[in-house]
Amino acid sequence: MEKFKNENIGINEVEAEELAGHIGEVVRLHGSIYKIRKMKSFSFVLLRTKRDVVQCVTSKDLEIPMEESCVILSAKVVEDNRSRVGYELQIETIEVLSSPQEIAPIVINQKIVDTSIENLLDFRPITLRNEKERAIFKLQEGICRAFREFLYRENFTEIHTPKIVQSGAEGGANIFKLDYFGQEAYLAQSPQFYKLMMAGVFERVFEIAPVFRAEKHDTSRHLNEYTSVDFEMGFISSFREIMEMETAMLQYTMKYLAENYEKELTLLNLTLPVIEKIPSVTFREAKVKVAEAYKRTVKDWEDFEPEEEKLLSALILQETGSEFVFVTHYPSEKRPFYAMENKDNPNETESFDLLFRGLEITTGGQRIHDYQEQVAKMQRKGMNVQLFESYLMMHKHGMPPHGGLGLGLERFTARLLGYENVRYTTLFPRDIKRLVP
Amino acid sequence: MEKFKNENIGINEVEAEELAGHIGEVVRLHGSIYKIRKMKSFSFVLLRTKRDVVQCVTSKDLEIPMEESCVILSAKVVEDNRSRVGYELQIETIEVLSSPQEIAPIVINQKIVDTSIENLLDFRPITLRNEKERAIFKLQEGICRAFREFLYRENFTEIHTPKIVQSGAEGGANIFKLDYFGQEAYLAQSPQFYKLMMAGVFERVFEIAPVFRAEKHDTSRHLNEYTSVDFEMGFISSFREIMEMETAMLQYTMKYLAENYEKELTLLNLTLPVIEKIPSVTFREAKVKVAEAYKRTVKDWEDFEPEEEKLLSALILQETGSEFVFVTHYPSEKRPFYAMENKDNPNETESFDLLFRGLEITTGGQRIHDYQEQVAKMQRKGMNVQLFESYLMMHKHGMPPHGGLGLGLERFTARLLGYENVRYTTLFPRDIKRLVP
């Protein structure tokens, strides 16, 4: 590819990452003026490039354009042992490509953006220019890359399923409605039906795409739109194979981030969790365990309270050293109509959640693949089977035993980085109060 | 990863792709019975696996479960020079994992699914099981993988932007409305505003995600939801750099498909186009060229008719041998408010479309980066600037010269495979009449 063209022929532009190979040379480098620090006889200029912030110095004679100006520098790369990277750039000329109209109303070039979360999000287009803020999303890219690379290796096929749908997969009230040429339609709460159908086609499929939940909860862990990492596997003999696949995917991801995103890990001061075998407890065991350890009374035998998830994670960490824990066999009452029930105990499903540092980040399980069994369960639940004709087509004409999971990308990123609020790890969050930017 | 577990210890399951390495051995292999062909003294059984259809033979003594049953075979891999792959599988046992309720109402195991497009799409969950049908979407996976790999190499960062938005980026009537907790919201027609903002953060960004267009046109090239491949680049000196980037991306993709998707290319009998330099004509030149060559009168100097795009592509192919052609400098009247105008002729924009075999598959161009210039253009267009405060934030606080493009994944796939109707290359199409499956 041709690089940025300029008048100054004979001096080639370099990427920030290549600078160490050009010591002693004059290079050209473009970016935004991130920060200017004036000293007595010279100035430090930090240049923000695609992935780096490069430290430069200038003599006091050179006029430096205002912060957030976009520039091309020509500069000499000089060895300097005091610098973290082993060199510094001595600016010779600055060519200005564009200038901001106004200085930003929020200071974005300190170590962190020191403001409220509302301000941080209201001014997202500029607060994301902060070195640490943007590193969060560079790392999130790494998580997606790792997931995809792992799933390709495991012979999964990537699919793109529709987000405008005729019926919700998860049921319940938290579904956005829209008018579709006079017909009522919905925004997909998950790619559930479609990934199941595609497990009948490619056996193993995955999708990383937006899903929509009209949740009215305004909590630190709910979003009304998020990125869902979904996979589905045919020919499983137990839902535990899905847990094994997820464990391997997370292990791969930690290794991948350590190898390819060191820059961001350093900037975010992040130590990646070590993932060996992930412990697994049943839902009932977990309930009892938490109640006993913390002298609590179980109020609800069908679901976890968020507080219980936190307490369980703490207990498991203490006992096993693992920051992850699988909880299996959720009650049938609270799982969707496609969830396979346990053969010995139909009140329990062949399902699991994965908790990471106190928060559920994944829901998964084995699905019913037999047509008669699926129809019977729908009837037991009082559903109108006829409305699900296109969903049931796959069962009618043969489906392998199958199961899969959905993982919330923003939640996972938040847990990994230690943020309590999932909005910190969402590029442009949508919640009950926020539709802008 | 642990493979599918079974009772028959000591005989490991293999992937279809590994069979050639097991000649002379008894292997276990799972999949769906795709097709049974009974001969006089034996039967052919085709087993559909993740990516292959494997030919097996059985003696007539063995009972074969009905087509679309999911099974585990144990079979001996026997060298056979008559077979295309050099071996065949002699089935020893068949373990049935699941059986269909009914035989499919449409024949799915012939070379093609021989039915109307309506049937093909109505029965998508099962017609996709056809070997050729599913190959289309395996190849589409390859296109996405190639795009992403290329863009990562070129230092683009992958982003996830919201699909529920407060204002449409492209304007016009073709936007889906929804009720967002009492507020009016829209489905994103493109990630335009967000990818621009992110070009101010990472310089180069991309996203592959669904977009929504409430087009009432019921044509062979329109979808109401499609997968848009978007990228945006900062620090460009001309929109031609975006064209160069796209050319390189397409070249990379053809090479990638040839190397990694040979199976599907063979099945689809597809010869990939050779992409060298892609010719480029201005919009006016193109209009004149087509009018002269085909003795047509130009009715509309502001837009192409679909027929003109076809004729132009034919002419360019004849003249240069290229199946792609860039058309540049579209009239300002028909381009959005963020399009940069030509300095010498403000009636023209610094923009382009890419036509591939007669159809527009990409729209791109340079954007206005200067705050004053953007505000002035919005005012000229009679827009309420105050409504775009969060969009204009990036310009106010400094943006590099930037530009980018959007490519329709399904259209591109359709053109590559030679389908007139884009629905053939859409997994579950959405059009004015179709919301199911």
C-alpha cells in the first residue's frame, strides 16, 4: 500500500512501531498532537498515532500547533537511555494538516479521564482519544480476534443472521418492537433460532453480532444493546462439551492477548487471569454452599440474586484459586422452551452459566433436538406451536444433538479489566437513558 | 479438545479432512445421512460432515437409517482409484443419534435444490443443507475472514458501534423507527457517524455488522437488512487512497479464497476474477461514454440508472478486461452532507462507487474534516445543526483528513458467484415481503 503522500520526497513515513529500527535517521510520522509540555528551553510533544503515543522534543524556536491538531512531523530518531523505548524524536519540522476549532471541554490527555461516567460517555467521541480509554477497545478487538481464531481452528463456520425477526427467541417482555411495512416485528434478543438451524447445516457455527434487550433495569451490568458472542455445536454427547469448548476458548484468548496486546495490557496495568480447569457446581449445590458459608436463607430456589453470584465467586476463588466457575443444571422453570431437561430430573436443565469474578458472562446448554420432545415441551409451556413452524422445521427434518452458548463481550471485557460498570467497556452504550452519542 | 465421546474405546473419531491419512484403518466418523443410493448388491451412503460429503458403501445386509438421520459410522478407509478423493469408506456399523420425524418436503440432496426462490427461502433451515447451497455461505465466511485479515495487517482496529441510534446517518425516508422507552429511535442505516468518530481515535477502523434500510423497492438487488463491511481511514491525502486500499483488499481476498476455500470454489464451479489495476472513470465521463456507445440520451445527470451501471461495466470489460470499475466524482446533490466537495468544482464530491459486474457494491469517499466547513455545508442543506451536536464534536475538537467506504457483503458475494438476485447469497433474507424464517 502507498503511504500518505507528501511533498518531502526522499524521506519516507514510518509507523510508530518501526521507529526503533530507524535510530540516527530523519523520519516522517503523522498523528495528532496529544500533549504539549513546555520546559525552560525546549518542549515535550506527545504524538498520538494509531496505537502508540510517541514522545518527541522540540527546541523552543519551533511553533507547536495546539493539542489535537493533526500533523506530519519530520524528526530525527535519537538514542536515549532515559526513555522507556530507548529513543526519542527530535522534531525538525511540523506540517499541520488540520486544526481543531476549540480546545476540548474535558481534559483527555492525562493518565485517566478524570470525570463522571456521564461526562465520559457524553463526550465519547473525544474521551476515547485518551490513551487508556482507547486501549480498552483495542484489547476488546483482541478478545474478538482470539475468539474467532480459536473457533475457526475448531472448524466452526461464521454466520450472519437477521436482527429483525418475527418472534423473540428468549420470550418475555424485554423485546423491542418495530413496524416492518405494516407488520409487527422485533429486534433479535439473540441469534438463538438461527444458530440452531445452522448447526443442522455446518454442525459448528458462531456469530459475533449485536443483540437487543428492552430491559428496563438501570444497573451497572445491563445494556439495551450489546455484542453477543454465540456458538453452537452439533453432535455433542453432553452439555459439558460446550463448557470444555468455552474453557479452551478462554485459555486460547488469554494466551493470544498476552502475545499480541502487550502494549494495552501494560497501559491498563492488567494481569491476565490464569485459566486451568474451571470448577463446576450445580445450581442447587451453589445455593446451599452460599447459604451455609454466609449464613443466608435461600429466598428463591429458581434463580440467583446478583449478590449470590458474587459470594459464590468469592467462595470458589478461596477454595480453588479459580476466578471462573461454571454453575450447572439451572431449574427448568427459568430456562427457555428449547432447553433440554435432565433425564433423571426434568425440573433441571442440561445447562450452565459461567460466572467470572462474581458476574454471569455466559449462558449455555444443550437444546432439545427431537421434534416430538420439542413440541411436547412447547405445549406444556402453553405455547402456540403453529407460530413456530419455521423454527420446528429443523427438528422435523432431523437435527443432531446440539448445544451452545452466548457470551456478552462487554461484560466479559468489564470483568477482565475490573470495571464494575459495563458501560466503561462499551464503545457507545445504550441504556434506558442513553441513546446519544 | 476432546472429541465426541462414545462407547467404542480404541477407535478414535476423525474429521472428514483427515481421512486420506487413515487408509487401511477403521475410523469413526459422525455426520448426517445426506443421500442413500441402493444398488443391486450394496448401497452408496453419502455422509454430510461439517464441510464435506463423504462417499461410503455398505453391504446390503446393513440397515441404513433414513436420510437426514444423524449417525456415527465406523468404517474402513479403503484405497479406491475410481473415487475422486482416492479412497472410499466401507461402513461396518452405524450408530443412530437422532432420526427425523418426516422426510423433507423438498429434495435437498441433488446437485442443486431444484425449486422456486420462494420455496428455497421458505425452507431455508433445510435447503441450506444442500451441499452447494451451504458452500455459498462457507465461501462468504472466507470473504469476511480475508477482509478482516487484510485490514488487521493494514493496522485497522475493529469496532462495534450501536445499531439503535437517535438520528440516521444517510437521511431520507428509508429508515426503520422504533419506540425506545418512549423516545423515538431508529435502526442504523450505516455505522457512518461512529466510524468517523473512531477514525479520530484509532486513525483506521473497520466494522462488519448488520445495517437496516426500510427500502420499499422489491428488486433483485435490495435487502432491508444486510451485512455492511465498513472501513474508515484518517490521514489520507485523497479519496484515491481509499480506492487503492479497497483494490488491495479485493486482491488479497481472491488470493485468500483460492488458497483456503478451494473445496467450495470447485463445488460452485467458480473461477475467481483476476484483479489487477481497477480502471477509474468520472461520473460525467461514464454517463457520456455509455450514452455514446449505446446511442442513449442521458435523462438524469445526477444519478445512474441500474441499466447504465450494467452497460458501463460491459464497456469497461471490453476495453480493459476488468470486471471492476471505479466511478468517481458523484454529483454533490446526491451525496450526503458529510461528503467532501471537489475544490475546483463544488458540484462534484471527492467520492466513488465501485461497480462489479454491472452492480454497485461499494460507496466511498473523503469526508469533510473541518468544523466550519461541515457546519456551513449543513446550513446550506437546510439542516438543523444543533441536532448534530454529538456528531460535530469530533470536528470541533480536531479531525484528520479522512475517508472510507461501505461494501455490501451479500451483493459482493452475489456478483462473485454470478447470482442475479442477492437473496441467493443472504442466509436469511429480509425484504418487504419476507420476515420468516
